[in-house]
Amino acid sequence: MNELRDILRRPLITEKSALQMNLENTYIFEVGLESNKLQIKSAVESYFGVEVSDVRTLIVRGKSKRFGRHTGKRSNWKKAYVKLAEGHSLNFFEQ
């Protein structure tokens, strides 16, 4: 669980997350289920080289789905809202 890719899976780029990026300087990531707030904070700080002021997490429960006549369930996953300190930002669309 110590590896960076086990903690930070991917950034979530949606309309709502883009609005929060601009207004509140908050970025949304999909993270590992076992990762905690301190691990997420240190992973973002070390990978992107920014200062994190706050981390909020929630678990998104998997939906029940039908595949033909069979039913199944998607996996649960964890979402993290990472608020950066004043003057710091991330740019995912930079080349």
C-alpha cells in the first residue's frame, strides 16, 4: 500500500470538478480504498510538488447492474477532494 499508484489512481475530470478547480482550488482524485487522508496528502504533495491544505474522502458504493439475465455489482471505490493551499494549482491540460 506504500506505492504512489496504489494511493492515487487517477484525477476525475468532470464538469463539477472543473468548477471546483476554478472556484475553490479543489481537485478530485480516485484513490485506493485502503488509503487514508495523510497518505493522500503526502502522495499529492510529493508527486505534484504542491502544498495541500485539506483532504476530504468518501466511498462511492458500487451500483447493481444487469448483464442480460444475470445480475452483478460494480466495485466500491474511494474519492478524495484535495484542497490546495493559497497560490498553488495543478494543470492537467498542460502539454
